[in-house]
Amino acid sequence: MRRKRKLSVTIDEETSIAIDRASKTYHVPKSQLAREAFRMWLKKQTQELMAKGYEEMAKEDKEYVDLYFDAQREILP
């Protein structure tokens, strides 16, 4: 079974009220809302990092292909 730890966060009153309403409306504990929000944020950050990495790899791949074709043009008539 997973161990749980308490976490204390400070948020503005407007956000606190919105969380209270959501918790009551959807019958979901505030701690569950917080867990899901943190997980979504972490997933989004991971996806953004991966996308950036893929973009950088694509640039490197294009440079390699350009170099390869330049070399091929020099060799083949």
C-alpha cells in the first residue's frame, strides 16, 4: 500500500473558494482534487519537455540529412 504524506499549501482566497465549491459539487475530497491537479501538472511538464527534446532532435536530424545530401552531391555526378 502506498504511504501518504501531508502537504501544506498556501493559495489565494478565490482559488480556495473554487476548490471548496468543486469539492462539494463533485463530492470529491479536496485532497483528491489536489492530487489530481499535481499529477496533471507534472504530466504536462513532462510532455512539454519531451516535445522540446523531439524538436531539438528533429533539428539535429535535418542538419545531418543536409550534410549527408551535400556530401552525396559531391560524390555522385
